[in-house]
Amino acid sequence: MSNSKASFIYFIYLSTFCVIFWPLQTAYANSDASTLCNQGSTSLYFATVAEHTGMFQAGAMVQGLVEVGPGRCADLVPVGMNKVMLTFFQKDSRGILTNVSIVPRNATRVTNEVKHVCVNMNAPYRLFGSRESIFTTYVNVSCPPDFSPAIPAWIHQPGGITEYQIAVHADKAAAPWRDRYGQQHDSVPVLRVGALQSAGALIQANPAAVRDNQAARALLEAGKDYWEKAQSEAQRNRAQQWERQQRQRAQYQTRVEKAEQALVRPADEICAQYTAQTIFKRAQDVAVSGVKLGMDLTSAHEALLCHGFSIDASRVARAGGVQGFWANSREKTFQKTLADGTTVFTDVETRPPRGAPPGADFVVLSVRVRYQHQSPLSDAQWQRIKSEFKATYPAGRQRSENPIGVRARFKLNGIPHTLELMATDYRAGQLSRYSITII
């Protein structure tokens, strides 16, 4: 048989196979997006044994514990998986952890064949492997070190977007859950769940198609050797792809952990330089949230953390760390919530200093603090805010004032700047948002 004829037979064979199994590949590419929402008054925690079902197995994982606080929702299905077995915990009225059984309507209850799964109450965990290695290590077996048996409640099957609404309350005492050593627990190690990869398909769908399925069947036997080679190659590719994804997951998780460490409030002796001054009489001292114009990026980062502001660690991780996060011209927004429920946002714009040569280090170009109250402010409260602003910042000159704010001008290193307090939704009896800006 000539090479051209053999290649044609192989093409017909593979094309026939792709016509038959296209729906399975497509189903594999779709990811299941499901959430669990807690409408109760206390937190719910869950551990997950997850796997991917379909024609091409793509591994399994265990992770925990994930917290679903009152009024919050959490994803049930980790990225890359589409079937999960869930084990639930909550604290009773005494604050002791209990292993609870929660099975929403139309959910699949765990069968009697699954006696227990292994969970870790000493530290958060996220472990990957093949389905066989995960299930023979953490399901119906003697648990590995640091893991203890618990009874799972239900299995979430693949099937599109689902939202489960539950209500969890700690209004009575319940039987405590005890680990393998008989010890009960009143603290919960919570896993910070973030996206481990894009939502793209793990297996790329084959784009080939065939017009004549009947004619191709007659050539299946002739193309057997070619198919076996292609299948072997595809299996190697899938194994390599899974290994790459595992490395990417591990690398991303490491970046997230480093970002979380970089967002911890510095020591008091460091914070003192950003928090000690409360009245700004000189132009070079003017700051909001501890941040000054022209400040280097490391100091700006420390100042915001010292004033209680935070930002999602995943954003810092995706930028490659704190330096990569700050070293671009896009505005950075940190936030915090005050004791009275007021949400405070600080927006920091960074660029090279005006007139600096190309490649110069970025510094703070402008900073704005936005206050968002839960309820409208009275006229008396707004007047008090304006008075406090003028008392805090006596450094500005050419001060002007009107019903919606106060503006002052000052010079820093010979360059004019503006400092202003401004109501952003000023309407009689409805003012609840205002900002302080230096630029």
C-alpha cells in the first residue's frame, strides 16, 4: 500500500471516530459552575473530594476546609473538576465543631458504600492526583497522618450552573466531631479559595469532521495501526498536559501565599512613621491614609497596610508580587470597613515623577480616599466633616468652600497641588458618599 493511500485511510478512520465522539469531548470541555449560599446566622464549612468524570479522566483532588459565612456564597466545584463529594461541619451553640449532614432538595445523597472521607483539622489543604490515588488514600481507608475520618453528606453531579440556598444556625448543642485521637475541635483551618487556572477546556475538542460515516466504517480495520499510534500519542499529551496544570496550580498557590504574607500589617515601629501625625501643617507632610505625593511605592504599600487597608491577594499574585503590582500606571484600590459599617476605599495612582527621564522609578502621583456610609448624613454631620477636614489640613492656601466641599491649594517642591474634600452624591438629605483627594 502506498504512503498516500495509507494516509488517506488513516484520515478517514480518525475523522469517523471524531464524528462519533464529538459530543463527549464537548461535554468534557464544559466546566460545572455551582455555588452554595448560606442564608443562616453562623458559618458552614465543607471539605471536598473532587474528580472529573467523562471519557477522558483528568484526575482528582481533595481540599478543605472552605468557609461559607452568613449571607455569603462559595463555589462547590474546584476548577478542572465537575463532580464533588461534600463533607460538612459547623459549630454548635457551645462553639464546638460538629460533622453535620446537609442534603439539599434534588441532590444525590452519598451511598452506604462510602463510609467516610479523610479531612485535616490541623491546616488547610489542597492535594491533587489521579482518581485512583486520591480515592485509595482519602476515601474508606485508614487516614494518612494529620487526617481523620468524617461522614460525607451528598454528591454534586455534573450538570450546568446550580445555586443551593441553605440556612445554618448554631442554636443548640450537638454531638461533637472527634478526630482519630478522640479529640474535639473548636477552631477551623480555613482554606482561601481562588482561581487556580483559566476556565478553558482541559482537553481540546478535535475539530475534524466526516461527511460519510458509512464509507469510513469499511476502512476501520485498515486504519487500526494508525489509530493505536494516535491514541498512544494523545494519552502522552494528556499526561503531559495534566503535569503542566499541576505545576501551574502549585506555582500559582505559592504566589498567592507570598502575596498574603506581603499584605500582613507591618510591625508597630514601622507603622508609627505613617500613623503618628494627625494634623498636617506643612505642605511636605500632607497625607491621606498615610500616603503622600511623591512617596515611593514600598512606603505607600506599608502606609496603607498600617492604616488597616487590604486588597485581594490574588490580584497581587497575578501581578507577580508586590513590586510587580505597584510598578504600573493603573490605579490601585485598597479598602477597609469601619466599626460603624462605613466602607473606605483608597485609590492610589502611580507614575514616574513629572519631567523624569524614561525608565525612572514610579512614585505616588495622586491619592484619593472615598467614604461610603450605610445611611445618609445629616447636614450637621456633613458640616462636622468639613470642619474636621479644615482642622486636619491647615497647610493649604487659597482655600475655597461651598456647600459640597472644601478646596485648598499648596506647593510642594515648587509644583502646585490641590487638596479637596468633595461630596460625590450631594443631594438634600441623601448625602452618603464623599472623598478626600490630593493631586
